[in-house]
Amino acid sequence: MTDDRKITETLSVRPQIQPDEVADLAAAGYRAIICNRPDGEGADQPSFEEIEAAAKKAGLEALYLPVTSGKVEDTDAEAFGKALERLPKPVLAYCRSGTRSATLWALSEAKNRPLPEILQRAKGAGYDMSGVVRRIANGGKTPTDTGDASYEVVVVGGGAAGIAVASSLRARSPGLDIAIIDPADIHYYQPGWTMVGGGIFSAETTARTMGSLIPEGVHWIKAAVAAFEPENDAVILDGCRVVKYKRLVVCPGLKLDWHGVEGLVETLGKNGVTSNYRYDLAPYTWELVSGLKSGRAVFTQPPMPIKCAGAPQKAMYLSADHWLKTGGLKDIEVGFYNAGGVLFGVKDYVPALMDYVERYHAGLHFFHRLTAVDGAAKKAWFEVAKPDEEKQQVEVEFDMMHVCPPQCAPDFIRVSPLADAAGWVDVDQQTLRHKTFQNVWSLGDVMNAPNAKTAAAARMQAPIVAENLVSDMKSSGKQARYNGYGSCPLTVERGKIVLAEFGYGGALLPSFPGWLIDGTRPSWLAWLLKERFLPPFYWKGMLRGREWMVKPETVSAEPSAQL
């Protein structure tokens, strides 16, 4: 039954079925059929009576719930949900194309499942629910509100990228009516968590209240986004509130998929399992590092993309440096388990990093993806997928393990009309403008430009998006262009950093002359920059719209070539 499209384990939908197919459906394991297509809708359509007769012969239950095309009523969805509860399972529902059946399921599940999950399951079966997304967000009911808020610019996300771009917009156009949508109470300086895990910063210094950082004159909508309707210039919030915009900037950050590793959630923060990717766990990292005297320390890195690709090995270097300087390294086996095939994506920085790998006697295990953890047993399992070799599973024992979780775009981004096939916001990589919707821009971690996902990249992108958005408002014909700049200060030891700065294609883009800071070599000046200058620079510069060293240059607008 190749036309069957599974939505859940108990429901599949498909286009019109024929009576002679019903026996095959029974053989495939179905126990009930729902017809959502009114009789007589098409000249070549069998009647429900014919389908019902074939179903009885095959031992299946059949139910007639006809719905007129394009007119799925709230009561129809309610009846569909009740039928699914009552009927023996699994169930096959059909109509002309399957869309009505999928829509009925989506609306009937609105109170039981998160909106992104409903959209994702429908999309996975080949059905686009964007036409009824407001109804799903409204608990499966047709919205009746008309008091939608409206702004000239709406920014989705109040992280580093969102606040920086709002501040840069206000600096260029002080009277611009801007709203930031973000449900969080606290804003974090995430680049500082590596230093917390190394015993250098206290966690409290990396957190401030969101309200204290929202730029003056910018509205803060403290809510979560459920979906986008870019063809209607609308953002749908949880609860079905609708925010309209003239221009939209999308930058909500990544989703950390802790559940992507079996057993990880259950053991995080105990049993020697930690991660600097969480505010509350970074102090536990230092507790483990300072307390470990012997045994095996495992550090993991998942498949790309991840935010700050150097962070997993930064944790390893700072930990091993502590053990070396306190005399414990000789009794500790250090292992770096990387799902990728290289230590760092820009080869110019690898020699300096390898010097430290050798100094700490760290074992490098490439093509190893963490799949499961048993914290109580102190065991981890990795899938090894080396090129031209069969995949295998290996078991590794540990006394301490630092985990970097798998990462992806948030669900509401991946299922939206803004996303490309891989689930990232689809932008021109130079202008950061959406390829389809011309009043939409994106920056930070969720867009699909091939750059490093770092705060330094967002610092460069924010003024470029602001410049291009304001230029579009003024029809000036000017554009600023992004060169892919990103930076990763690799903390190879306490007091020294390899300051990796690069752009598209791995091109080196140093901010300082080589005689001051040679980014390909460990430097104490780079450490000073990371420890002393970057935190205040972040809070008082980047988030305030002060574009030190990143003020964009504009050129006449032309079709931008994709690098």
C-alpha cells in the first residue's frame, strides 16, 4: 500500500481508495477505515457503500464522516477525534488527496500535542497545515479575535542576535516601532560557560534579566512563537495570538536535543556526567574536574552544526590543563570522541591545537557519535561510522564525561514556510535576506548560511541585517554584505588562547595584526581579550548597538552570488 502515509502509530491517511484495495489494507494490519470524502464528489469515485461492503467482507470497521473540501468545521474535527478514540486501531482515513483527513487529525489533536509536533507529523506525511495553523494554535477552534498587535519590525528571539539587531535598528532609525518576541526571563552570556566549567568565571556573572537588556523603546512580547504565516506577514504565538509585521527578523537560537542521546537526560548533573552547554551544569563541570584524581575523562562532540564548534574541545583543554598543573594528568586518561572527521574545520588552526592534544596525551576518536549513556554504570556507547567501513557500536567506560548535545533548529522553525529542506531559515548568505519572502531577514544560529554559529558571528551579522532592513525601508538601493565572519577563542590552557577568526570557505579574517595576536598560535593577549574585555564588550557594546570593529560597508544592490 504505497499510498499510505503514516501520521502516528495508530493513524495513516491516503488519497481515495478503491473497493478492491480493502482486502490488502486488512492484510497490512488495518482494523478500521474512515471516509472523509462525500459521495458524488468525483465522477470516478466509488461510493462509501461500496467501500463499506468491501470492509465488512475483509473484517474491517468502516465509518462515514464526509467533509466538504475546504470547509473543515470545528465540529468535524471533534467528531474525527472521537471516532479515533472509539475505533479499533490502526486506522486508515482517506479523502480525495488525504489533506482533509490530515487536517481533521491536526485539529482534533490540537489540545493533546504541541503545535510543532502536529505540523511536523503532518509534513512528514506530505501534508502542509499552514492554512489551519491558527486554528491548531487555538486548540483546534476557529479563532474569533481581531485585536492582533502590529509593528513595523518584529524580531523573533531575545538572545545575542535578537537584542543586538534591535539595538542596531534603533541606532539607525530611533523612531522605528520594534517588538522582540521571547518567553525567557533570563538572558545568558553563553560564551562564558566554558570559563565557568574551567573554574574561571562564576555562573552568576553570565546571567542578567531579559527586561534589563531590551533596548529602550522596543516592545517586549513575553511569549513563545508557535508558527509563521509569512504570506500574511504574521507570527502566531502560543494561544493563537497574532502579531503582524511589515518586516520580520528571525533569530531564536538553536534547540539542544538532550533527548537525542538515550539515557542522557536521566543522568545529567550526576554520575559524573556534565555539560557546559547548560547554565546550571557548567559549575558541575568544574566540580568534577577539580575533584577527579584518576580514571578516564571522556569529552564528546556531536555531528555539525552546533553552536560554537570549538566548545567541546575547549572543555577538554581547560580540564586537562588543570590536571597537568596539579600533577594529576599522569593518572587520568583523556579521550575526545568526535562525530566528525577533523579536530577543527579550519586547517590553519589545527597544528597549534594538536600541540596541546599531544601535551595532554589526549586520545582522538573521530567518527564516533554518542548514542547512549548509562550514568550509574559509568558507560557510554558510540556509533562508529568511518568512511568506507561498516558501522559499529563501541562501549566506553568513564569516570567523568562532558557531553555536547546534538543540536538543530527549533521545531517551530523547521516546520515553517521559512525553512529550507534541512530545516534552517533559507537566506541569501551575503545579505541575510530570505530567498522567498523579501520582508524577512535572519541571523544567528538558525539561518542556513555556511558560517560558524558563534556569538562573534552574530555580532557581525546584526549591523548587516539592520543596515539592509533600513535600506529596504528607504529604498536606497544599498546593501551590506556578510563575509561569513565567525570567531572561536579556543582556550587551550588557562592563560592562553588560539584565537580562530575565519569566514566563508575557511578564509582567515583576523581582527588584529599578526605582530599583536597571531591567531594560529596560542596567545596570552587573546586570553586577556576573552577573560577581561569580551564580557563587558558583550553587555555594554554588542547588546547596546555599539558596532565597534563591525560597522558594515554598503554597496549598490546587485544579485548576490552564492559562494
